Amino acid sequence: MVDQERAATGRTPNHDRSPWNLLLLVPLLMLVTPLWNHDEPRVLGLPMFYWAQFLFVPLGVVCVGLVVRAANRRERGTERDGGER
């Protein structure tokens, strides 16, 4: 199917179905506030809701960075194989 589409259009199809993309769901867990809306356990005097939100910011950055790195690596691999953008 991909070869037929490449032959018809001269380009590779833009399907991005990498399992790495599932990591993009991790930062969305921050939005499910009933999971984090607790007073205990406290860390440095902060209720769980606050420290969990602060924890998800760097965790989200790491997840997005890993997905971008995997996508760039995959794109460089297709360019080496002779595929066009």
C-alpha cells in the first residue's frame, strides 16, 4: 500500500503511528485532577495535589522530548533510505 501511494504521488505517506506517541498521554494525566486531589501525603508541607502537579511538568517535558527525538530519528532514517519529505 505504501509503495503504491509513493508511486502515485512521488512522496511517502504521512502516517505517524509510532508506539512512542503513547507517551504523549502521560502529561494528560495531570488533567485528571480527582486522582491527585488529596491532602496526604505531604511533601515539603505541600498537599499531594500541588506536588503532583509540579511533578508532572518535568515529566511531561521528558515525555514530549522522547517522542520528538524518536520522530526525528525515524525521519532521518527514511531520508537515508531515499524517501522524500
